[in-house]
Amino acid sequence: PAGGPRGSRPTARGKKRGGRSEDPFARLTRKLDKWIDKNPVLSGLLSVSVVFALLFLFWQIFGGVLRTVYDTYLKRYADPYVKRVVNFCAPHFVALNDLLGEKRGFVETARRMFVPRDVVVKEL
């Protein structure tokens, strides 16, 4: 047994440096990258939810202004085209909404999606 205090022998690994000298942003980025690699599905869902939250926030802030600008400058030019597209798509959405409202189960709903049905569409 050699003399001296315990733990005074140098290790092969060297001295561990504290994280104080490291860039904190680089450390957080590394941690985030590791988390994304470990949880790809959750990171995808997080990305989609962040995008939707930002779009919702954008619409809450600028939606009124965008509507006003549309009504003032674009409505008279764009309405004929918008009405044509809405009139083409509306029966499909009304029929799908009616079908989903019946609550018949997944297989029966999927089977009945391709059966034509009469629908009443409200005019714009």
C-alpha cells in the first residue's frame, strides 16, 4: 500500500471539465438531437403541433386584417372562382359529414363512402 491520500492517483481518462466553459446553446442542441433520434414519432407530432399553433396564432393576430383586405381588394375578382370551387366541393363534404354522423363503425363507413347519395347544399 502506497502512502498518500486516496484518489490522488491520476486516471487514464483525464480530468473531467465542467460544463461551465461549454456553450449552453450547443449543449441544448445536442440534447435535442439525441431526443429526436430516440423519439422520431413524438418529434414529428411536436413539429406538426408547433406549426399548427403558429398558424393559429398568426390567424388570431392578422386574420381580421386579412379578411378586410380580401373584402376590399380581392372579393369582386376572386368570388366567381371561389364559388365555382366551393360549389364543386360542397356536395362531397356534406355527404362525408352525413356519413360520419351516422356512426356505423369504420368498415361500414369506409364501404359506404363510395356509394352515391343525394345531398342538399346551401348556397353561399
